[in-house]
Amino acid sequence: MSWDCSVTHHPGLVFATSVGTPIHPRNDCRSFREIIRQAGLRQVRLPDLRHTAASVLLAQGVPARVVMEILGHSQISVTLNIYAHVAPEIAREAAARLEAALWSSE
């Protein structure tokens, strides 16, 4: 896959149509599937990126309120209950911290 740098895109667009205009919301999933196919990547759904973004940001210590704003949610419960997934290594680290707190001699 190669980028066609001869097409002038609107400033700030990550993805654009073949003529450089914004992708219409009705076509975003279809356009995304085509981009993934051309890049030779395994098939992922566009909504999967939201889940991944929320999980990675939270795992990196970004406050949940900030992640909520980035994803455009009006309630933090949506961000935490639907989009945030606990990675196994984070769960193990949390269990180790709890064990250390409960069994420390201090």
C-alpha cells in the first residue's frame, strides 16, 4: 500500500476519500474496511479501535475522566463499563499489590 501524496487533504484529516475530502459518516465503516484490506492487516471493526484506545489509555495511567472526554462520552460509566478492559498483566499487578498490602509486616 502506498500513500497518494498528490491528493490535497483537508487539514487535520487522518483518513480522507480518494479526492481528499472527509469520509461521509455513512461510509466510514466501508472505507475503514478497505483501508485495512489494502494495508494487508487482519480484519478489525472500527468500534474495536475505541475499545483498544480506552484500554490502552487507562493502562497508561490516563485519568478515566480524560479518556471519557477523548471518546466523547457524557458519562464516565460508559467509558469504564463498556470500553475499558482490564489486561491480564494489570490484574496480576493489582493482585500482587493487594497481597503486599495485606501481608506486609509494616
